[in-house]
Amino acid sequence: MDKQPMDDFRDHIKPALKSKLEEFKLFGYKDVTEAKLWDYLKNKKWRKIKELSVHEIVNDVLSVKVGDYMNYATVETYKNGKWFESEEAKDLLKDLI
């Protein structure tokens, strides 16, 4: 994936990313990483945007809804065909066989 201008600000906005990840953990989503959240923002929110200012990037990070992220992650998992590789899926398949 090409480097976007938003990538230049990633280190500057780490506190906002960390805050959002803590929120996800409060809701029970402990597997969401900074990289996954950043990919969501780049691929979903900023897909057609060339440049943003720092305050717009922070606003977008802090306004991510857990449900929106989880919908995106689910679709991406199905697209990549890796949903059978998770431990939960392997346990389910083991029980069926």
C-alpha cells in the first residue's frame, strides 16, 4: 500500500490512537491493534482523501465507532479468506468433524 500523507502524522497522534484502543478494550475488543485501527482509517475513512490536517486526523481517530470498525474487520476477514485460521474457528471446526 502506498504511503499516504496521513502516515507522516501517525507518530504525532499516538495518544489519540492509544485512547481509542483503550476504549475498544473497555468494550471487550482486546485484539484490535494500532496497526489494524490505522489500516481501517486509511482504507475506509481516508480512502479518497489526499491530505488532512492533524486536528482532522485526531478527530477521525476519536470518532471511530466500535461497530463500524468491527463491520470493516469482519468484511476484510471474509475477503482475505483467513477466517478459518483463527483459534475460535479451528475449535468450531474440530467440534464439527
